[in-house]
Amino acid sequence: MSTVAAEFLKLRTTRVPYVLLFVAVAIAGIAAAGLVGSGSLDEDRALALAQGASFGTMFATVLGILLVTNEYRHGTVMTTFLVEPRRVRVLAAKLVTALLTGVCFGLASAAVAAAVALPWLASKGESLPLDGQALEGLVRLVLAFALSAALGAAVGAIIQSQVGTIVAVFVWFLIAESLVGVLASWLLTDLGEPDPVSRYLPGSALGGVVGGQGSEYMLSGPPATLLAVAYIAGLSVLGAFVITRRDP
Amino acid sequence: MIEVANLTKRYGPVLAVDDLSFRAEPGRVTGFLGPNGAGKTTTLRALVALLHPTSGSATVLGRPYPELEDPARTVGAILESNAFHPGRTGRNHLRTIARAAGIGDGRVDEVLALVDLQGAAGRRTKGYSLGMKQRLSLAGALLGDPQVLVLDEPANGLDPQGIRWLRDLLRSLAAGGRTVLVSSHVLSEIAQLADDVVIIAKGRLVTQARVKDVLAGAVRGTRVRSPQRDRLAGALERAGVVVRPVGDDGLSVDAEASAVGEVAAAEQIVLHELGSDAGTLEEVFLELTEGASTPS
């Protein structure tokens, strides 16, 4: 418990987490404005807004990465391990902190998206009923943020180098998975058709947590969430293995 | 009480620490000396489980570090003088350690006062001087009021007043019954601070001894100057004493000053100087560590 409390204090006493939160929230607001302003919101309004806001999850991933790699970059990991020599517990505390911080990011993003969309829709004489679907959009968005942050922390524990981790994660998410998708659809289906492979990749699974447009290319909802959780669990176990063996 | 037993750490083909054994006793300041690259930092990190030794063990109060009940309140350590997030204030740096260790913020202010850093506590550490960083590291090590202190080069970057202040602080901590192990590559820092010294070179133990015994061992014989140096040398050699010429008119003699004086008097040789040839601790240190670095 005290280790988790210390991790939160570490986050609160530097600036970057606030900047990341601000960017994530700003993206949620801009995406909501874009969706409402362009009139492209159809039936699944809450889900579409959640999907718009979910672009900010990459900043939650950065936060998770920093949570671990900042300690290696600045050498504070030694002090952290002096206080808690059981390194697996340190990693567990960081994963919990990442998940909870991700929840905060998700809630804040949802609040801003709602604050932009609701009055605007009302002024256009339309509505966004705060019903079960809205709740589902909120839960999915919050889950996506929480899991994105945890994934960053887990990969950070494996790679430990800050720049290395950020480059690896984003090259994988933004380039490698697309290449796999193109390759798989070229080999296994027609180009442009959904392929049977890339939906099982981690980035795609994380995207599927929120779902929405383009969901024919990915798993959606519960299966995507379970797969993302499985990836994070696997990466965390690997991270625990590396963190206990490789000395700072 | 710190005990290092047959500690060995191998990095690929390099033996950083080679079958090293020594102890540091409570109530005493133990200086851990060696040239740069001798394996001091490796040893200290192994002691607090920041690295896995290849073989051997290091224990604090009879236990490996990770098995201590409450490590942060048992051992205070400095292993890196610049291990801070540059954007975090000094006080918040200490608060993060205190929070993890279950120590209240009141103690944070106490240690800040102890290292005389209250004025800068609210500033980000990137603006700190090397001396301020050392003080902040020391404050972190003292947070849990530990029984054992493990300090890697704590005097680095301190000015002469700072070094005197550190010396007084560590002496008073040891006087309170604590075990204090302090590494340095600068002998003069340790000479007046430590009760005991552990000297290592190339990862191997050179000697463990009381500082005053090492100094006593530095007295090697007698130094004598005479305008009739060669006659004196001849007379001493006939008496079966080893002599070495020093400078134009000096001799270094492996014998008591009184014996040299008697020989000179018997031969009616004029002496300009007669005294014990006391080496400094620095010379002993260099001699010991050089001896150990020659390949065996």
C-alpha cells in the first residue's frame, strides 16, 4: 500500500503527468467537437464519442512508460529498490498506479467529451441520452485508458530505457501492426479486406476495447478487453522477470 | 554490523570483485578505500542487493538485505550522488522515499535541517550544486534513522567545510553505536574520519586494519643526512644494516635512529639530520594498492 502511495506521490510531484493529462483531455474535447460539429454522429453516439476520446490513450501509455523508465533514467530506481528490495512488488505497485491513473485519465476525458458534446447537441435540438449505451461507452473508454497505461508500465519494465521503450511501443502500434495487417490480408485475403490475424495483435486488441468505427478489422468489446488484459498480464510477467534479474 | 564473505562479481571476462571478505563493526567508521575501478561501488551495491553477486554473500546485521524486517529503517545508503528526478524538488524527493518507507513528512523536515538544506528544499534538484546533491542524498539515507550507513563516495563534490561537517556528522553517528561504511578513492578524506580501513585493489582485499596501525606500519626506518654520507653508508653496511642513498647527502636506513647515531658517533661522522623515516598514509596506500595491482 505504501509503495502505491509513494508511486502516486512521484507522479504528482513532477509536471509531465499533468501535461499528458491535459493533452489526453484536450484530444477528447477536440474529437467531440469534430464529431458533433461535422454532424457525423449517428445512432451509436456515446460509443463514437468514446472512440474519439480514445485517441488520447497513447498519452496514458506514455505515462505508464514514464512511471517505470523515469526511475531508470534518473537513477531513482536504486532508492526505490532500497526501500522495497522485493522488486516484483515495486512493479506491481507501478502497474496498480498505472491502472488507477488510467482510470482518472479516462474519466476526465469522458467528462470533457460530454461537456463539449451535450450542450452542443442540445443546441442543435438533438440529444445524447444518458442511458445504458452511454454507460457502456464510459466503461469502455475508462478501461482503454487504464489498460493502455498498464501496458506502458509493463513494457517499460522489460526495456527500461526510456527512449527505447517509447520508440518500441509506438513503432509497434503505429507501424508494425499495420504492416502485419497489410501482409496478412495480402497473403490470406484480398487487400483491404479484414484479415484474420492482425485483430489479435496487442494494439488492435487495445483499440477494440472501445470499438466503434472500423470494428470489422478488430475484435470488439469483451473479447478485445480480455485479449488486451492477457497481453498486459504476459508482458507484466516478463517485466517482473527482467526487473528482478537485470540490475540497475 | 556489516559482513562481506567471499564476495565475487564477474562481468563477462572481468572480475570486478574477487573473493572479497571484510567486516565493518558497530560504533566505528570504516573507510572503504581503493583506486577508481577497484570494485568499491560493486561491493556496496551487492551489500544492499542492488546487484546479484556471482558468488559469496554480503549481510547486514546477519541477514541478506532483502530479508531485513524494515530495510529503510535499518540501512541508509548512498550509491549514486545524482539520483534525483531533475524536475522534483528536494523536499518532494525525500517525501517520496518517506512515503514508501512509511515515514512521516515531519521526519523529512528534520533531515533537511540536519543536512542544512531547508533553504533549497523547495527548489527543483536540477538547480542543485554537486554539494547540495550530496547533502540531499545523505538526507535520504538518514530518513529512517538507520543503524547502518553505507555511503559510496559521500564526500565527492563537498568543499573543505562540507567535508569537515560530514566528518563530524559521521563520527557522531558512529559514536551513537551505528555501523558506518564509507567509500572513497581519496585517502585524505578517510584518514581523519575512519577508525578502520578496508583497502581493496583490482577487486581483491589488500588489507583490513585500524587506521592507527596502518600509520604505524608506515614508519620504515631512519632518515639521516651527512656531509660524509659515503663513509657513513660504509660504516652502517659493515654493521649489517641495509641503506639506500636519498638525494645528495641523505640515507634511508633500515634501523632505529639511536643505532644510526651510535655508529656515526663511533666513526666520528658529522650528521646534519637524524630522524624517523615516517611515510604518510598516502604513501602506504599507494604502495599497498600498487603491489596488489601487479599481476601475480
